[in-house]
Amino acid sequence: MEKERAQERGGGGRLQAEEKARKEAEREEARRREEAYRATVNREIFRVVGVTFKNPGGRSRQTILREIKKDEPLPLHFSLRKYEYEGKPAVGVFYGEEQVGSISTGDLKRALSQIDRFERVESYDVTGGFVYEDSDGERANYGLDIAVYFKK
């Protein structure tokens, strides 16, 4: 009886090792696929400006950013769109159908040269929103940084 239990425990160890090896192979394959994908895209990081404006419907971009920070949605909900601001080309950053800001003028040339090859927003970071020390509840404005993939 003791011998059978030892064999069962040994068999369980073998199954765990096989499962571990299978998961490691899957991770390695996913890493290779991601590496191959990254070879086909340019990755750019942009600071988003205009985040304190209100959108045409009156909704505050700060409210939208606060919701994004709270909910932490997947980056696939973000997009870039070319538009005109004061008669000049600009690139808006949108969350769903709502604009949350624009690419800064310092980064605009880089963004405009690749906008037709926009692939996706890979990641984002909503900054700020904290309460200042020694204040009466005054909050720092929310900000947004995004990492974007453009097809090569």
C-alpha cells in the first residue's frame, strides 16, 4: 500500500513537471510572436496635451481621465485621429468616441508622419489626480502618456 502511494506522488510530480514545461513553451512562443510583431512596428511615446479642455458636448476631459484611471481599461479603447486646430493639422487622442487630448506640437511632426500607419495604443499612463499636501483638497490635474505602435 505504501509503495502505491509513493508511485502516485511520483506520478503527480511528473505531471506537474510536464505542465510546467508546457506553460514555459507557451510563454516562449508568445514571446517570439511578440518579438516578430515588434519588428514590424515603430513604437513612439507621446505626452498628451489639452487634457484640461472640455469637449464640444461639455464633458470635461479631466472627468474622462479620472474614469480611465479608476477603471484601468485595456489600451485598445484608445485611438489617434488627424484633425485641424486653428487651421493647422493636429492629432487628437481619443478614448472611445471622446477626445481626451492631443499630441503636443513638439511631437506633432513625428505623429503626423506616421498617422496613416497607426496600429494601436500599446499602453498608457494616467498621471496626477492626487491631492496636494497642505491644501484644502486641491487636486493635481490628470495627465496622460501613451505608447503607440505605427506599422513600418
